Amino acid sequence: MGTNWAPDLASTGKSKYKALADNIRNAVAEGLLPSGEKLPPVRELAYQLSVTPGTVARAYSILTEEGVLQAGVGRGTFVAEIQARTDPAHAWPQMLNLRSPQLPDVGQSQLLRDALRETADTVVSEDLLSYPSRAMDLPLRRALRRWMADLPIGTFTAEDMVLTHGAQSAISLVMQTVLRGRDPVVAVENLTYPGFRRAAELCRARVVGIDCDDEGPRVDHLEQMVRDHGVQLFCTSSEVSNPTVRFTTDRRRREIAAMAQRLGLHVLDDDCYALGTHRAESYHSLVPEFGWYVSSLSKTLTPALRIGYVVAPRDRVKDLVRTTAFSHFGMSRPLTELALNFMSDPRLLSVAARGRARINELVRMTVNHLGRYDVTWNEDVPFLWLQLPKGWRGPIFVRAAEEQNVILKGAEEFTLRDARTPHAVRIAVNGLVDPACYEAGIVRLRNLLDNPREEITV
């Protein structure tokens, strides 16, 4: 740097990264670090100050989110221009990740800390030295059953539930339980959550795609695939389709359920993303002999616990329990006790409500900026589906957004290899960043949509 500024971290009494952030912030305010001044690389400044690179990186990250600093990929970190420090549209982090939904922290972290302390004080030594058992996690299954009391899943008890390490693990375990033969086949929608395909690959299963219309998966196409390819399991998300936000109508669900009952087709219903009131019954309710309900705490409370669960058909619970035991013996007692203490906290309902309200606000903010385009959304779903306007191709738009430091998922990540890929992107809500930073990223996406590059216009 071409200045005489040198940070002093010795006598502040704060964490070193906070002290460094304060030093830089004050130096900018006093003019010692003028607009456009390039700061030293992370490792260089860390060496000068005898701190870890992580300390410097964390301070830079805080100030970038505040808009005090700006960072460009491959260019370094600079003091932001005065306008950028006062205009929220420019106050955004180095890279805004909108690939996967990120929940805002509205109190969950404090609940988890309190639950950790309670768990440490209450778990007995005997349980810390024992293999897990299904009896050990029964209290947590009962707590989750109460949490699910208002969901239209049909009749079930905690005994019909099996705990898993997240919903993705649940999907794999259901496939391992259901699929049979040398060449098992799984059906998914042509545009759907890629985790279904990945789980099928782990099970050495073929995947076939199902066409959809305005009401959901086409029942005639699904039945044809069952008859022609011997499909044993259909994986879907009837309440919130990922990535399109579409839901399957009640009439279509009943048609698929009737066909599944007639042909003996198992249906896995992944219900991770719905934050609000459900609009129709799950397949576990409509076809209880073949309906598997899968969900988790990851998209509503926290992904850190990795708590997923399956509500299985009653006569297949033992089969799923056996699959789980063969896979990993079950959930560890400290983990289930931690989750139980977390779920039993009387503050949990208000925390969940605040989280939902924050997601609602961010979704509405996104629609306010992008509503002139073909965007599908629901305020209770933490992502939006954007059909790109004429002149933009999906992969090119994703690359252009990344050049603006906004990371998205293109439609090709959700499409089967032999299916037609629409020119569209999924925009996931990120509640972990400052709302001004999030809005700045959405504004940059809007500017891209408003101004397609000449070389890609048609």
C-alpha cells in the first residue's frame, strides 16, 4: 500500500479479526485508506501482522459485506468507492452464492448452543459407550411426530418413522429397501432434484424420465414407463417441485396413487422445501401400502444436525429398519439427544415462524426486482425458477452472473441427460448475508436480464 497506515491489534481487547476490521474501517473513515486503495493479499498481511490468513480473510469478508471493501476475482481487495459505501445496491459480498437455499439465523444457533450444553449434562456415560438402538431414538421420533402433526400424511405413529442422516440419506435407504433384481429402474420427472439420480446411481439403478404438464407428472407416461421398463419406484416432490416450484394437483396425485396401487408401484414423496400450509395429501396418505414420505430439518430449521426421516408403509418399516442397520447401525445417541433437546425447546416454534417470515420477505424482494420476467415463485419456498428471456442461453447467463459475483444453478443441473434442457435458472434465497447484499445481487441479475450481450442476442 502506498500509505503509512499500519494496523495495531495489540491492545484492543477484541478478537483479532474484529480488531483488524475495526482498524481498516477507521482508516477508511479517516482517509488514511482512500477510495480505490488496494489492500495487501491475505497471506501477505497475515505475515506482516503475525496472524493467521483466516484472521485476515474473515476481516476482509466482514468489511466486504458492509460495503467498506470491494473484491474482484483475480484482482484483489480494494477500498470501495464512496458511492459503493453509501448505496445498498453496491454493498454486497465478494461472491453471493444463490446455488442452494441458506436459512437466516433467527435464533436457531442459540437454541443449538443451549441444546449442546443440555446434552452434555444429561447424556449418561453408558449411552456414550453403547451402539445405538431404535429404542434410543424413540423420544426424538415422537418429538418429530408432534412437529408433523398438521401435515396431510395420513395415519402414522412414531413407530412408522425411521431416522436418517438427512433427506438424501433417506432417499438412498428407501431405494435400497425397495429396489430388487439385476436391473432395477427408478422413474423421476425430466426436470427434478438431481439427488434422486445420484441415489439411483449408487444403487446401480437405471433412471427414466417422466413428462409433466400443468398438473404435475403425466400419469399416462408414468404408467407406460412402468409397463415398458419395469419401474419399481417413482421419486417425486408433490408439494414443491425442485427446481420449478410447481406442485402436483390433488386430482393428479389421486390418479397417480390409483395407478400405483393397481401396478404395485412404490412412490417416494420428498417434502423438504414446503414451509407453509400443504395444499393436498401426500402419497403416504393416498396409497399407504406403497407411499414413502421423506423430509428433514435442513430446509426449515438447520442443515447442521443432518436429521432426516422416513414415514414408511406400515408393513415395510421393519425392512427399512434392517436396511438402516446394515448401512450404519442407526443414529448415534449424542446426536439424537441433541436433536431432541433442540426440538423440545419452547422457543422453537417462534424461531421457525421468524425464519419463515424472513424467507417470505426475501422472496418478495426478489420478485419485486424480477417480476417483469417469467419467474415462478411461492413466498413459502426458498427458491425461484426463472425462464430466461429471448436472447439468453442458460449456461451463458450462469457464466455472466458469475462474472458479476452471483452464483446460480442452471437448468442443466436438474435435467436428465436425454431430456430437453430449458433456458432457465434456479435462484436460491440466501438468508445468511445482509439483506442489502442479497438485494444487490438480485439487482445485478436484473441488469443482466435487461441488457443481454450483443453476441448472444437473436
